[in-house]
Amino acid sequence: MLGRQNLDLAKDGKFDFFPSTMASQLNNHEEVISLLDSKLEGNFDEDQVTRACNIACWCIQEGEMSSPSMGYVVQVLERVVEVGIPPIPLYLQSHVDNLGRERDDMECSGESSLVTE
């Protein structure tokens, strides 16, 4: 769906972590289509993409009781059952916040980063 890695350095110098961005957009009722690789050239089913993103966010919830079983995931993807919008996992947001601080610390100390533009 992306055509790139989950972690990317945006042009403004901030980190873009796809799972966090996707979860945030879903929770804000924004389209996730804008996150797709432009090379798809519109060759996708918008409902299927949104459904896949929703269930993916449910799968990464904290605690196994909050995550769906694989059987349920299949049912969602096959449109047998509907799934609501998942909450943003706390660890995703804190992970992205920590990465932003680490980048600032590296720039101040002159250390190099594995992430390249």
C-alpha cells in the first residue's frame, strides 16, 4: 500500500511513522487514501483500503484482549462483519514523540542518523 518504509523522514525534518499517522487519520475521520503509494494510480478499492487500515490498527492494540483473533480479521476483510474505528495505541504516539526527541538530540551532538532523506 505504501511503496516505502513505515518510518520516513518528512521534508520538514520530522519523522513520519506510518502506523501512527494511519491511526490518527482514522480517529480524525480523515481519508487514509492520501497515504497510499501514488504508483497505484487509483487502482484500489477505497472501502477495502479503509477496512484493511481499520483492522490493522485493531491488530496492534495493547493487550491481547483488545486485539482481534485471526478468524475475526478474515471475517472483517471478507466483509462478513463490520469493525469500528480503533483507538490510537498509546505506545505508538509515545514512540513517535521519542523519535522526534532523539533526532533533535543527534543534531545537537553532531551524531549521524541511520535515516536518510
